[in-house]
Amino acid sequence: MKRKEFIVLVMLPLWLFSCNQDNDLLENNFAELANYDVIAGKVTSESDNLGDENVIGVLKFTYKGETYVSDCVFGDGFQIKDETIKRIFDELNNIPNVAIEIKPDLSIEFYDSKEELDYAYELRRQYPLTRAEFEPDGSYIRNFELRLWDRAKGRKKGGPYTHFYSNGIQGNQSPAPVRYDEAYMTRIGFNNNISSCQMWGEVHMTNVMGCLSGQYKSVRVTFYDGNFTGKTLTFDDVTVKKTYSERDYFSGFGFNDLTSSFSISYY
């Protein structure tokens, strides 16, 4: 199968915010720091016989300390085999303002709100559960890339995409956090138009044990169905130990063509 890729550099205003500001300032006073560049493009395929790739696997998700497991079909034909587990999954997915977190091991955790997820994250960060989480090696995320596709499995099926990548001007630190609002997503033609994504992390090492100020080991990407409000889908998916991730189907989480804003942060 042959593919053609067309790339156009888009000069877009990027509004970043300082991690030292409080939450109100983060929402209302983004710093004009050009830590990211944006490329818009389109991949076309000369073959229509790509087919739908459904994969049998195991779905594992947690809610309020209870863990549920079922065989599952992943792909366009997403299907949870256990009917009881499916009913619970659907009920959780339909909680108003539900926050869904996808972890590096591909397990899923549901929270009643983004605020509850953030609180649980802070507890995990302050009180790591395993020695591996606490291990003070000198690795950190130096650069990060995120490619958004308007089609499910866009990395194989092609279609329009927008690619965000940090340009390294921050020096020997992780990139600054950034938020793209609904107005921005509308301007680039991706409001309610995201079906899959890819993520890459570039790891550097310090000459000392542990990370220095401004250096972080993990990346968090959160998609919102409103303008930083409503239902959220969060990928805690790229770390110094896992530098590539692909999420081919947002539909399994009820998030296909639903994103109106998103944020990237480091921790």
C-alpha cells in the first residue's frame, strides 16, 4: 500500500502558561511562550482495502477501589464480552462530567470529576506506591510530540491531522505546560473532530541523581468535551520508560469527535 503525506507549516499563536502560577492565572493569563510548533497535514492512502482491525484482549478498569475485568474486542467493533461488566462500564462512562484516566499499563480508572482525578493524582505523586515510582534516576522528558487525527486509526488509515511538538527552546528542562481552548481548536478545524492520537517523548539524562527543577518524568494529556469543562479523557501514557503511545480509537470511551479543548502537562 502506498501513502502520500502532505505537510503544511501553520503559523499559529500558541498560548502557554507558567507552572508557577495559581489556577486562576492558569485559566485567564496564559504566558506567550513559544515552546511548541504546530504542523497541519494530510495523509492519503491509495488503497481502500485497509479493513477494520479488531483485536481480542482484556479490559481492566477501576472505580472507587473496585476493579473489573472482562475479555473485550478492541477496534471499530469495540465490545465488552461480559454483560455485567459492560453494564457497569457503560454506567460509569455516562456519569455527568466523568473523568477517565488511561494509565501506562493500559488500565483505566473512572472518577466522578476531573477535580477528583487531580486529587488522586496528587496523592500518588506525594506518596508513591512502589520503589520504582520513587527511584531518583536522572532521566526526564526533554521534548514531547502529539499528533491528533480526525479519523480512528489515522496513523494507518490516513486523513487530516495536526501535529504539536515542543521545539526545545526551554533548554535543559521539560517543556512548559500548555492549553488549547475551544476557539483555537475551531480555528484549526479540530473542534469535535478528533478520533485518535499518537504521542512521543524524548528522554534526556542529567549528570546528578534525581531531576532538577523544571524536569519531569511523565506527560499528561487531557481532552475535554467542553472548553476545559465537562467530561474528560486523560492519558498518563508517556513516561521516561514508555516513550511512544498510540490511541487508535476514542470511540470506546464515548469520546469520538467530542474534544473541544485539551491540555498537556508534565509531572
